[in-house]
Amino acid sequence: MPSFPPPGAVTICEINRDLVAADALSDDRAKEAYGGVLGMVFSPIPFQPDALAPNQEPRASDEPETTEIVPETSLASTIIKSFKQMIFPSSDPSLLEEFDTQKVSWNPHKHCLAFVSGKNQVTVHDFEEPDNKESCILTSDHQKDIKAVEWRPNSGKMIAVGCKGGICLWSASYPGNVASVKSGVTSSPFGAFSRGSGGQWILVDILYGSSAELVSTLSWKPDGRYLASASCNSPSFTIWDVSQGLGTPIRRGLSSISLIRWSPSGDYLLTSKFDGTFHLWETNTWTSEPWSSSNGYVSGANWDPEGRTALLSFSNSTTLGSIHFSSKPPSLGMHSFTHMATSFLCKNMLLHLLSDS
């Protein structure tokens, strides 16, 4: 069991199930921690929120000009804000801007990061590119009010972006391995990869939901075939067959959904609602069993690598919940639910520790 940082300490990161802490947040301390274990330190990523993409048209000369200074935002501040919103989410689901839980996503196969860098744009930065190449900015007229971003797990070459009205699917496209664009989707290439590669990001498909729906949480099935999506203003979630572009909505109860998480084995799907209930779904026959919490809604969740245990945090509690399946899938009949008291500041860190245990 990992040791907890002392009161007042700042948790910098988690490495090999240990929480690395310091008296104060320091770049030198972070470099020492990461560099010693990983052998590398990721450089900062400066970006302009909602920057003008290279292929966007400039303002017409006859339009009135406005002078506005846009402060440069660091990736660190974006991540810190995202973590604060995960740990201290708003108890009022109508305040959608306070419930942003999936704005940063690491590529599962390489040191490449995708993050929401503005209301309508996603930035992709590859740390393995030489000469610290500039990031790629992904924007589209179909991509508004972004709330979630998630890499496709099996390929590492596709990004799902949850936004108002549906999901935009972006794919890396290379000469000789050109991404296939769905019929009817108008796409323009964005950003080049490394020099000489000729690679670009292409909008290949749009999974349309309700025009009023704001997709706020995404979860890929581990094999990458299906994508689960849900909205913080809808009581149903959707299972998308990405290759066919077809979605099947599933609904239990009346409250809107706060979070969805597919298990690593793909046998179970966890969905939670703002009213404090959450369901465990068996994905062979799509049957479910409900649970209820008096400690608020599920604000964070993670599975162990085998998909037999799920650890949950709650919006109004410093207590973690643990669900253990004592029988093999697809059974939902034999499992236990226990509580563990822990430091409020450490509960979301433990969710990440579980995934590496």
C-alpha cells in the first residue's frame, strides 16, 4: 500500500504506485522526479486558447476590428484546473462549465498528448517529434463546446472529441496510409507532423446525437470497436459502432449521466448519474444492476487491470467505494461494495494508483 503525503505537502505525481510530494510546487522537483524514473522530462506546451487555425480565413477587412489581449495559457494550468474540477465538482449539474472531467488524454502507445485548449479546439502535441515541433490544432465548424477528448486505444491514431451535438472523430493520415473519410463529411487537413512525413490530422467522421446534447464523457471499449458516450444533460448513454457510424441509446432512470467507464476486459461498463445512482452493466446481454450512494454522485472511477475491481470517489464525501466481483463475467450476482476513508486530496490520486497496481 503506498504511503500518503504529509499534511500540507504538494503532490507532484504518482510513479510506480508512490506519491511524489514536495513542500512546494517546483519545476526542479518535478524534473528530478520524472527524469530519474522515466529518463526524460516533458517540455511545457504554450498555446493560445481558440487560436486562429492555419487554414481559417482571416477577418474581412471591412469588419470592425477589436483589440483583445489573449493571455498565453500553460498546459500545467489546464491540467491543474481539470483536476480541481474532478476533485471539487459542482453539486449543481446545470453549471456545465464546472463539470469538465476529460480534457486531457495521453496516447496509449507513445508520448503524445491531446488536450482541450479552447472552447472549440483540441491541441495535439507529440513529445517524440524532433526539434520540439509546434503542436497541431484541430478545429471544425462541427466541433463546438468541447467537453471531452479520448484516444482510441487499439491504434493510437484516432481521437474522439465530445462536443455539442455529437462526437468528432479525427485520424492521423499519412502518404501511403491515407485516412478514410466518411461519405458526406467535409474535412480539411490540419497541421503537419514531422518534416518529410507528410502526415496530417483529418476529420474522418461525425457521430451525430441530439442537437441539444452536450457530450461530456467518453469511454472506448479496450478493443477500440465500440465507443460509449453520454451527456451531462441527458439521462441516456449511447454505444457507438464506430466502423458503421451507428449508435444505440440505452436509458435507465431520469437523471443525467456524470461519468462512464469501460472495464479493461470489456465485460463491464460503469455509468453514474447526478442523482447519486450508478449502474454496472454486463456488456454481453446489456443487463445491469443499480447501486445508490448517499454521498453524492460518482465523481471519479477506475478499474484494476483485470477488470475485477472498481474504485469510486464521490462528490460529497472523502470516502472511496470499492466494488469487487467475486465471480467471473458476465455475472453481476456476486460482488461486494466496501468503503475506505482517505484524505480528500488523495482520493483521485488513488484512482490512478489502482490502474497501475
